[in-house]
Amino acid sequence: MPPYQIAVIGGTGPQGKGLAYRFVRSGHRVTIGSRSAERARNTAADIARRVGETASVSGADNAAAAGAADVVLLAVPYKGHAELVASLSARLAGKVLISCVNPLGFDKRGPYGLDVADGSAAEEAQRLAPEAKLAGAFHHLSAVNLWSEAELLDHEDVLVCADDEQAKAVAVELARVVTGRAGIDAGALRLARHLEPLTATLIGINQRYKVRSGIRVAGLEHPR
Amino acid sequence: MPPYQIAVIGGTGPQGKGLAYRFVRSGHRVTIGSRSAERARNTAADIARRVGETASVSGADNAAAAGAADVVLLAVPYKGHAELVASLSARLAGKVLISCVNPLGFDKRGPYGLDVADGSAAEEAQRLAPEAKLAGAFHHLSAVNLWSEAELLDHEDVLVCADDEQAKAVAVELARVVTGRAGIDAGALRLARHLEPLTATLIGINQRYKVRSGIRVAGLEHPR
């Protein structure tokens, strides 16, 4: 895998920052994107301090970050997601766009998946950026684990859904720098509607069991 | 855990038969339910042959099976689910009803979760059997592994969602006879709408990777 120029849109949030850190420490060049270029630069500086002299990481506003990248990771809250993707649409044309956006709600009964008219945030992004090469991935990783000193999150899996073969291949390979294993081909992009809200279940488990949970697909080590 | 009298509605199908086998071999008394009492008895005989002299397993039509049970497991295809649950409603009153029903569709792009007006099959069952004590559980276990000689499916987890505390507790404990570990409290019954269609992703993974996949929740062994 060549080093990519990766933009992490929403890279100042915990999921985006943690994934950016993992990408940077494995040798990719990352631009943190944020509405505020200054906050993006602060997060980039945090990551550079953690990774050390080899770090290639910078900060910019979301549009500049997306414009300069080969691969764009969408790691924004679902609130405001549609407007942001629409505003970046031209800059995303022809690029691999990986969404780890989780449309979640919270009420007194706990976290739950929001109803999304397009089925999922990933499918919404595909509608709003029709020339982007979409994959859904990296939804279920513990943000705390991502930003930890752990070499790999090798007890967790990355599930990848995509219709575009290039986007799927990039996300499957990028997963290696996080978990030490290729991401799992979980099927068509439409399955993002089941993968995204699974995060609600994991957050509830974290609250009840006082853990940092993730998903592992059992049985892969024993082909039939 | 006392031995329960468990009815497995749809117990002639692979998921129901496999779970029934696991329950019987751990000492529970099971009645296989089916539209055809004869087919139910044939499946019960298959299980008895596998388990041996200690087996307490019989077959009956679905209504008789449900009527005689303390705990009812719904393991039917989603097609016909609503009519069946409505027909059993009176017999389910006051009983723990565990649904492992997966509303799935299949087309040329693979398996996917069906849209269910109530959100999930489990919530549909609760609406149609309002006095039953509902839990959703056992959705993701490989039917082939269930019907295997393996002592335990200890690489897989059982995720349990329920609003009723008794139903949740019974399903969490019953999981032990399958996986060797308590089921995981995955939250409120409404989360069944995310757990059920996850089976579509697993079936797709089985097809692509030639495996028998299941779900494991990572991170539970390390409380914060």
C-alpha cells in the first residue's frame, strides 16, 4: 500500500482524531479537516507530538483538506452531515470517500440508530457526492483505544461495505494499520444501514459493562 | 438455572433445530413446534438420537408446544411470522418469548435486512402478543455450528435485547448453554431492529469467505 494523502473530515472529534493518529503513525500523510482551520492545526500538533519526527500531519479547513487528498475519511457527527457533504461534493469527485459516520440518537432508554431517509449516512453521502467512490468502514472502533498507545487494536474488526471496488479495497487495506488485519468485506454499501446503528448497541454495552467494546467477526479463521 | 420447559416454535428449521439440540443436551425439556406435528416429532427424534437417553424432547404443533412451555423460542422465517404470533398470542401471555427471527431479503446484490413496520420482528411480536415477555436473542449463531458436535460455540456471542427484565435474564442465562458465557445485555428491545439485520451481513460474509461467521463483542474481558 502506498502512503496516501488522507483528509480526515471532522478530524478534531474523538473518532476522527484517533483514526488520523493511526494513519499517521503508519506512514500515511494526513490533513486534519475541521470547520476551524485553527482547531484542525491544534489536533494535528497533538498527533505530531504523539507520533514524533516521522509524522506527516497538518490541519486545514474541511474544504482545503478534502481538496488536497487522495482518500477522504468522513468522521463528522450526523448532525450537519448532509450540508457538509453537499458543500464538498465537487472536491470529492473521483476520490475514495470512507464514511464512519454513525447517525445515533440518545434518550432515556439509551442510544439508538436514527432513521435516515437514504438508509444510512454512507448512502446519503453517495447521493450528495455522486462522483465520490464510497465505502462505509471504521464505525465500531473504540475512540479511546484508537488514541491509546496500543500498537494495534487487534481484538477488533473493521467491517467494510461498498459498491465501488476501489473504495472497498482501500478501506480493507487501511484497516490493517488499525487492527493488524485486513478489513472484512461486509458487502454492498446499502448494508451501512445495519452497520452504522450497531454502534448504538456498542455504546450501550460500554455504559453497562464499563468497557470499551468493539466488534469481532467470529469464525473467519476456520474456512470451510 | 432450573431446567425449563422450552417450546421451539419453528423448531424444524436449521436455527430452531440447532438451538433446540443445545438446550436439550444441557438438560432442558424441549418441545419442538411446527405447523406439522409429525415433522416436529421427526426433528425431536433426530435430536434425541444425538443427545441419547437423557434427552427430554418431544414434538407437537406450534400451538400445543407453546401452550405447554415456560419459555418459548420463536425461530420461524419472517414470512408468516405475524400471522403465527397473532394466532399464539393467548398462549404466550405471561411467558418469556425469545425471538431469533431475522427479517431478511435476498437479491442479486446479496442478503439485506427487510424494512419492518414495527422496527423489528421482535417488536412486531410484542405488539401481537402484548402480554408476552419479549427478548430478542440468538440471531447470529451459525446453524451449522449449533448442530455440530462442538461442545460449545465459545467463539461466538449471544446479544440479548429486552425491555422485560425477566425475559432478559432468561435469555442471558440460556446463552450459557450455547457459548459457555452469559449472553450480553445489548439494551432495549427496540435495538432488535439493528441486531436482526446484522445477520444479512454475516450471511454475505459466509458466502464470500467460505466460513460460518458469528459475532463476538470485543473488549468485554477488560473492564475499565
